[in-house]
Amino acid sequence: MIVSEAVMSRFSCRSFLTTKVPQAVIHEILDVSRRAPSGGNLQPWHVYVLQDDVLAQLIAKVREGRVNSPRGEGTEYCIYPTDLKDPYDSRRDKCGEDLYATIGVKRSNTRGRVRQFRRNFEMFGATTGLFVYIDRTLGPPQWADVGMFLQTIMLVAREQGLHTCPQEAWATWHKTVGEHLAAPEHLMLFCGIALGYVDPDAPINTLVTERADMDDFVTWVGKSRRP
């Protein structure tokens, strides 16, 4: 698979088969992904890999925690600005509407939407969960580096015939996750990544999110001209 094929075939998978991903394959993905670029070669990422009982136990802890804290524990960073403006707010809203439409959940169906959102904390059925941390003393440039690392993981996973779903939602349970992993205090949870084999029959996996036209974000400067 060439890189462009991996990019075009990648999507946020929200329903996985129960087929287990071999540890050797996960090792290969992470071994290749460590070549992702980072400013000054800081390599500011830290990854925890969970499978089997260890992953099941974490899922159970979060399920139990929702009884008293249905909205989670809060995050240590803002996933979205509180005053998110357009076109970004409209894009986020449409993405959500298109997602729920694939499973027939209307805007008025609050319970249905909550039920689907909680699937985040089951890794959407994936047999492997990756939890990505960053040193809390680092700044926005290093967060960008972690983003490039995440993209690399997702593309290399496609090369291996796997799919992924990056999940910032896990940041809302950073205390429970950190305790479960015995993560050191100097690390901050950025996100989880569900990793596994796509369920090709799941309607939710038919979602193809829209992308802005190039003219919306590309400016040709000087003698540069649009082809």
C-alpha cells in the first residue's frame, strides 16, 4: 500500500471485529512510527499498549465510574475552544449529525447519542487500546509533534490491514486511566487510540467525513499559480 492509499482509506473506525491484533504487528507499527518527525528530535510521545484483561479491566473501571460521574473527570486541556467559531463549529456539528445519521439516531434522541458516545470507552470493540501521553512540561510545538506521531501510527496501521480511531474522549477519564496504567505524574494523557480489524458490515463505518475544497485553505503566492 502506497502512502496516498493509506491516507485515502483511513477513517475513524467506530466498530471493530473481535479478532485480536498480534503483538508482533503492534510492535511493527510502533517501531516504524517512532520515525515520525519532531522538532529538535525531542520525540515527546509516550505510549501504553493494552490488550486482553488489562484493557477489559480499564473499560470496567470507567463503566463503574460513570455511575457517579456520568460526564467523566474533566480534562487537563481544552479539546475544543469554548467559543469555537465558524467554519470550525459548523464542521464539527455536521460531522456529528452525519455520524449519528448512519445509525439512525436523531438529534432529539439524547439517550441514543449518549449510548453511542459511551462506546468510546469500550474502544468501539477493538481488542487493542493505545494510550498516548506527553510530558506536561512541553508546549504547543511538541503537541504538534505528537499529532504527527499519531498520524504515522494510523497510516502504518493501514499498511498492516488495520483500522484505528483516535479518541480524545479518553482525556475525560485521565485520572482513572493514569491510575490504571501507573503513569508517572509528569505525563499528561492526550488521547486513546482504538486499534483493530474493521467490522465491514457496521453502518457507522460507512461515514465519509467531508473535506474543505483546496481553495478554502490554500493561497497561491507570487508567481505560484493554481494548476
